[in-house]
Amino acid sequence: MATEITVPTLGESVTEASVGEWLKQPGDAVAVDEPIASLETDKVAIDVPSPVAGVLTEHSVAVGDTVEVGALLAVVEAGAAPAAPGKEAARASEQREEGKQERSAPQAKADGDASSVTMSPAVRRAVLEHGVDPTTIKGTGKDGRLTKEDVLAAAKAKKSGGDAAASPAADTAPVAAPSGTRNTERVKMTRMRQTIAKRLKGAQEEAALLTTFNDVDMSAVIEARSKYKDLFAKKHDIRLGFMGFFAKAACLALKDVPSVNAYIEGDEIVYHDYVDISVAVSAPNGLVVPVVRDCNAKGFAQIEKDIADYGKRAKEGSLTMEDMTGGTFTISNGGVFGSLMSTPIINPPQSAVLGLHRIEDRPVAVNGEVVIKPMMYIALSYDHRLIDGREAVTALKIIKDAIEDPTRMLIDL
């Protein structure tokens, strides 16, 4: 019995998606609830599971196609025994097995598409670029799938291994790259990347963007983390990071300067008596901003747990539309990538974003003497239509003071 698999409900106000990749090919056996395809919406990637066990017989759309909710994706012959597929499926399976045996070099394995390892386009490009064998890499993504970070880590390990990592075949039959070759590659933008581009360009065109800067002495926070990190981890089963400090410091600033936690809607200003902080985290397909809700009412431990959970699920590709809906203020930490200073762009309809940067020892004047301190530049980009310069500078100064004297967060100063 043939079962049609259609595009599921994608979330509130989301009516269409793009086919990101096929996880199962015609002739492949599928189990109940096993993902057969990955769809890309404006914000997240969604796996489409099979409602029945059987054999996938056909794809109704191709990778890159735009599909609406309810549209036909594929057909599964329900009830077909996975161990005994039809003649065509068996032939396809045999061909794939033969292909696996013939492809012994790492490069050939990477070119073998999904014959041995299921890879997204981004992961496949990384495999080809770095020349690693995907079958030797343990995937950390959902259901053990490879992520780009897995490939980069394997490439780094291979590089540190030097010539010992070279294969015998490469030693006996080196292939020199043609001199003077200049290659290009055209890759269609993912739906998520297209949406990011439109939203950020729209923010530049709509908002009156301005950025104010300050620098922060991180000595007190570093000392507090060093002193309490072991007790904190033992009690709460989570690492004490910097984001918890900045989230709580931001709550103080947004309470005292409510316009920074507001946004413009038509000819009205919408104020919030709560703080939902969008935290920018890296995902395989781009930057996403899941929302840590009610930060003003949460303690350090819960904020750190929420952020860690979002980071893990972003790498796995398991974030939902609900995770990224809303948000009244954003924190973006470019310091984890080594950024010294930047002018972050607001996340519409929000009116402000806090940019964090790397910590480095710098000479500063303290009581008339030059001393070395662990310093960080912080930036607040804001919509000047709603937030005056005085308010923006005040908010950033409150954050600076709270970080340099964390006791302020405990006594609400």
C-alpha cells in the first residue's frame, strides 16, 4: 500500500519551505518515524519523518524546490519488508554496496554522496575541501549525522598528524594539481541565509542605526568564576560562563532604560515589563537567535542551562520555530571567534543589540598608575528613532558597572 508523505505544519505564519536535502533515496528501506528529508524554513531546518515502515519509492520534488504545507514530498510503499525490497530497490541497494567497495580512497568516499554517510551540502563541501574521510568521523549531530564542525575538527587533527596521515595510495601515486587552475562554484543560498540577508538589510534601511562603545574591566567576573566555578558546576551541573553575567547585567540596564527593551510598531512604542533575550548562536546553516525567556526572573544557573541547551540543539539542527519566536533584546558574542570590536546589527523588531568581544590584557591607568587588566570592548547598536544617545550610553554604562562590580546584580543597583 502506497503512503504519500506531505509537507507537515511548519509553525505559526510559516506556509512554505525549501527542500534542503533528501535523507533517503528511492529504494531505501525506512522505519516508522525515520527522517526521509530535511526542509529549510526561514529560521530552522525540520526533519520530515515517515509515518510508516516500508520502502521509499519516489521523490516528488527535488533539492532546492520550494514546497507549501500539505504538498506531496515522497511516496513510501508501506508494509514492504525492509530486508526484502522489490527488484528495483534491491538492484539499487546492490549498486550502492558495489560503489562502497570500489571507493577506497577518502576523496572517493567524499564524492560518493550519501552512499556511506548522509551529508548536507555544507558538510559535503567541507569534506571535499579538506580531503577527509567522512566514514572515519563520528557525527555529533542529530541521529549521529555529521556536522561541519565535525569535519573541521577532523581536518585539524589530520593536519596536526603531518605526513603520517597520508594514505599509501597518495604516496605511490601523487596527483599534481593543474597549475594556473582557477575554479569557481555556484551554490544556491539556503532559505535561512536568504532570510538573514533580507532581515539585516531591512534593518539597515528601516532603522536609524547607531552604535556606542565602552570597555569593561573583566577582573571581577574572572575572579568570581575562578572562585566559584567548581561549586557552581557541582550544585547546578552546568558551567558558569560569561553570558549569565552579561544577561543579568542587561536586565538591570533594561529595567532602568525601558526604551532599550522596547520596539516600534506602526506609530506606537511597545514596552515590555519582562526581558526575553535572543542569544546569537552558530548553527550549521548560519547564525540563529533562540530566545531565553524571562531572564529578569531567572538565576545564573537557569540562564546558563538555557543557553547551553540552545547551543547544543543549534548544532544538531533541532531548534524549533517557537525557540526563536519573540525576543526583546539581543546579545551577540563575537569574542568567541576572536573579534576585538564590531558594530552589531539589531534583530528586528527589536531596537537594540549588545555586542561582546574578546578579552585581552591591556595597559590601563588605575589611580595614576599603568597596570595590566583583562579588558573587553562592548558595543550597543540601537535604533535612534526610539532610543536617544543619552539613553543608549546610560544603558551601556549600567552594564559596564554591573560587570566590573557583580555585587550590583545581587542588590539590584
